[in-house]
Amino acid sequence: MRRATFIRILAGIKLVSNNVSIVENFNNKALVTIRVPEIVGESPKQFRSLKKVLSYCSYYSIRPDDDELVITLEFEWQ
């Protein structure tokens, strides 16, 4: 994945949640942690967007933490 694609994905993620942590550029990878209360896909477009983000990830994890979900995404770029 190109870095420009990662920036576009990151901008979209920040529209969903303002609680985003990013560790960028360690060995051409970026680690993104998002805390959201829930994941809701109300339309086919939202489902496609989520599938597309997950397809760009080299690793992802979704786990509960108190009253929210912690989503960890790892991206690799060339």
C-alpha cells in the first residue's frame, strides 16, 4: 500500500472516532488503535468501507474494553 492511501484511510477513520492513536513509520509500518463504543454498519456502503479498510491491513484485532471496542490495525507500505 502506498503512504497516500494510508493517509486517506486515516482521514476516514478520524471522521468516525476522535479517539485514535497512531504509531507511524516503524519499519514501513503504521499501527493504528481506535476506541469506539460500537461498530454499526447501517448501509451497504458502510459495509464495503469497513471491508476495504480491513483488506488493506496486514493485521487487525477487535476486542472489548469496558464499555467500548478497541480496534488495532497494522498497515504496511512500500
